[in-house]
Amino acid sequence: MRKQIAAANWKMNLTFKEGETLLNEILSANVALAPHQQAIFAVPFPYLTMVKSLTDEEKNYFVAAQNCYNKASGAYTGEVSAAMLQSLNIRYCVIGHSERREYFNETNAILAEKVNICLANNIIPIFCCGEPLSVREEGKQNDFVAVQLKESLYHLPAEDIKKIIIAYEPIWAIGTGKTASTEQAQEIHAYLRSNIEAQYDSEVANTIPILYGGSVKASNAAEIFASPDVDGGLVGGASLKADEFLAIIKALQ
């Protein structure tokens, strides 16, 4: 059975105390997760050790970095390496969020390097892909995401790509209140899985969790997660409210 994952992306929000309070509220609800279910908190770098210490005693609750640099080490002031994350026993790292692609000009080639360096340090990439509104309106979303997978992931051997988590995020639905319909989400998730199968095989394709990211909230999570090829969500704004994110965790299949 594929992992079913509720991943919180705090982005650049919350003070240390606010983050600690939020996480304690969520954990104190004692939502038990099945062996195939996970809750992952992608938090700003200064909060990694705090969130790790609070989740370490919780079964199937984990912390993730929101990014890492594509070089192993060196004179890159302000950057954080995968080796640094590994030294803190961080198991997950978000790679290629649309905001990183747009605001920091991260290309598919750079993201391939980040994927490689994460895997070399035993960190599981949560690899983001997705199309802008203009591409969706032209009906070319499948071709767009296929290129993202090909240029950033398909150099990997089967045993490595099976470790990846993919998060599909329609860029036009991030922070806008717009959400892809359940049918749209299932359609492109099924396409992503079929594309992976064509490149590798069905066993690989059916191993990789594919999360939906784009205005997931308590009111729509259960319906979206019930789709056969949607394996949970990468959640932005709703992850900053304890009751909202708890409802999303409970919506996992």
C-alpha cells in the first residue's frame, strides 16, 4: 500500500513560539496514524530541531526542510546543505516548490542536482511539479509536468525514484482559494502515474505517493484524498491552523 501523507508547508510564516504552540496543539490531539499514513511538517530552517524534538516521540509524525542547496558545501553564504540537514537527522526535504521555481529561478536541471544530493544524504525529496494557469488554459498541463519529471527525476534508477514523494501543485490554485476539481486532480495524478509507469514499470509507479497541493483545506480534503491516485496533500495556509490541519490529517485514506 502506498503511503498516504498530510504534509504541512509553513512557508515563511510563524514566529518560533507560534510554531511551537501550533505544533503542540496538533500533537496534543493524539490523532493516531495507521502504518501507511504520515504527517510531515515542512518548516523554516530555524525551527527544524524544535519540530524534530516534538515529533520524535510521535509515531508517523515527521519534520521536513523546505529547501536545500544544490552544492555539497563551500562559499555559499546563507545556504543550507543536504549534509547539514542529514547531520540533524532530517528525513525529508521539499524540492522545487513553485515559489522556489518562480522567485529564485530554480530550473529543472538545478532541481535534478538537489534531488541527487538529497538522496546521497539519505533524505527523501518531496518533489513538486505543476503548471501555471496559462498552460492549463491551453490544455497542455500533461506535457508541462512530463518535462518536469523527465528533466529532474528520470535520470534516477528505479531503486532511487521509488524513494521519492511527488507533490502535484497546480500553480493557479496555490494561495488563490481556487482548487482543482476532484476530477481534475485525479486526472492529472493518474497521468503522472502512467508517465512514471511508461518510463519505469507499474511496480515503480504504484510505489510512489503523489500528493495534491493547491488550496487543500478541511472542507475538501476528504473528497480529494478519496481519489484513487491522490495519496494526500501538500498543504499551505490550512496547515497554519490546528483545527484545519487536524481535519486534513484525519481525512487521509
